[in-house]
Amino acid sequence: MNVSRRKLFQTAGAAALTAPLAASAATMPEPRFEGKDTPKICLGIADGGGISEAGARRIKQLGVDYVAGGGPPIPWDEARIRAIVDKQKSYGLTVANLMLAGFNNAIYARPGRDEEIDKVIQSIQAAGKAGVPVVEYNWYAHRAVEGYFEETDPERPGVSWTGFDYELVRTLPPLANEGAHTLDEMWNNIAYFLKRVVPEAEKAGVRLALHPNDPPPPLSRGSQQIMGTVEGWKHLIQIVDSPANGITFDCGVTREMGQDPVEVAGYFASRDRINHVHFRNVRVAESYQRYSEVMIDEGQNNMFAVMKELVKHKYTRLIYPEHPRALDYDREHGPIRGYPGGGGYASFAFQVGYTRAMLQAALTR
């Protein structure tokens, strides 16, 4: 019987389509996207190009369903926080973290700190009632942002990074509105704060996430910094032993301090004290002194190993692929705000895609 090559290929193709898939077939296993029991990729409320329906649509187009953002001035009230939550919900987004600020008297133990702590507690209670599970905050004696500058990626034409050089800030004097503070002072101040606030956060069903010092130099404008070492992070969670007293784990800052992000993630995640994650990469020339915040796929951190460690310990809260790098597309659609060498939506799109690939691979191993 004469059978043409064309007929032979057609027959073989039809058979292949109807045959059961082999166990080794290249099909994407579940879960493909975030769920109740997985980490959840998030962006900032404004990272889609503005706080608007169009901006939210751009976030949703990346497959992102969760957002974090800056909260209003304290004290928060339930109606105002619920309005933020409901607005984002109408766009299909869940607000799962809000940043709390505006309590410098508490940070520096100045007159009025008890009144500010009352406002913080009121704000946390409002967040809980409105369904926001995590409240993030900072505790800087001083943030050494004067050490930032823009530098160019030598391998990706036109891409800019944020560099940091401690020599730019090493000899700067204290600021009048901050003063100079010792490590003991700052630990005493935050212990006073946490002992009042954490029990109220527990009652409200809210977890606190303290961001580490970023940049991390332990001495900045004459003040020592409590969150500039991993030992400091460990001490923090011991002051009040509660899941409500946790940290924002930043794998970029971890590397900037000369530490292994995988090991550090395991320490805090195994104790259920990571309440938020910043997922980014760096190249460090000298710990604490000189580093570059590079594209997420080209730094020294093994980002897949970090993700696997979080999944291993059943971390289920937000992962924010923050600090986008400057790309021409974002410059052309600017303006770009934030850190020197920082980027916009196009860079976020790259980082979200990379982070989701890491998450999918970690979940399906």
C-alpha cells in the first residue's frame, strides 16, 4: 500500500494528540499562582503608575492581586482605612500591609511619646477592624540616604542602579531634629514601645513588621542603629515574644550586612517572625560600606534559594519585589521618583515575572 509522507505525518500527529500524556510531559504543575497557603506577590498601591483604577488595572495585568501602601497620618480610624481597602477591593486588589509613621517622639523618647503611642495603638486597632493583617513601620535614629547615588549597569545599556557608599555619610553631623543616640537609648525606647503596642496588636489580629535599617550602617549622623545587624533583628523579636512582633525580612539588606539571606530567612521564618518580605538583589563590594542595588536577576543573592526557604517554612504573607531599576521605557513615560537609579512600572513588570517564576518553581519542587 502506498502511503504518502504527508498522510503519515498527519496520522502520527493525530495519534499524539489523542494519546495519554506521559508522566514526564511538559505541563505546568499546580499551584501556578498564589493561594491561601502560599506566599503572595504584591506591589505598592501606586506601582501601576498612580493610585487610580488605571494603575490598579496595570497591577492586575501582571497577575498581582495584593498591594501594600503608606497609611494616612496617625491616628487612623476604621472608616478611613476601610475606604482605602474597599477602593482597592473594587479594583480586584487586596490591601494586606499598610505603613505606619509619624511617631518620632516615641522613637526618640521625647515629651509626648505616650500620646503618640496611643495614636499608634488606635491606628493598629483601625487596621484590624478594616481587615488589614500587617502594619509595617521603621525605627531609624537616622536613615543614611545621603549615601545613595546613581550608577550605570555595565552589561545592560541604559539601565541604572542605586549605589551606596558609606564614605559619603561617615562624617556627617547629627541633625538638629534628630540628635545623636546610643544603641542602649534606642533599645530602651523600642522596648517601651513594643511592651505597650504588641499586646494591643495581638488583640486586633494585626502583625507588626519592623523594617531593618536600609541603608544598614550601624552609625549614621552620630546615632547607632538598632536594626543594622542580624543580631539586632534577633534581639527585637525577643523583647516581646509574639508573632505580632515580627520583621520585614529584606534579603537585599541581609546581603548588604554580609549575611546569608537563606540562613537568615530560615531563622526567622522557622519562628514565624517574618511578617513581610522585600525581595531584591545586590552586589556588595564591602559589607555595610559599598554596594549596588542591581537588577533582581544579576546580584549575589540566590533568589531561588531564598524563595525555597520561605516556602519550606510555610510563609504565607506578602513578597514585594521592590526597588525597581531605571529603564529607558520608564524614563520615557516618567517622571521616575524615589531613589537615584530607581525605576517604574516596566521594571516592576520584569521583577514580578522573575519573582513568580521563583515562586512557581519553589512550590512545585
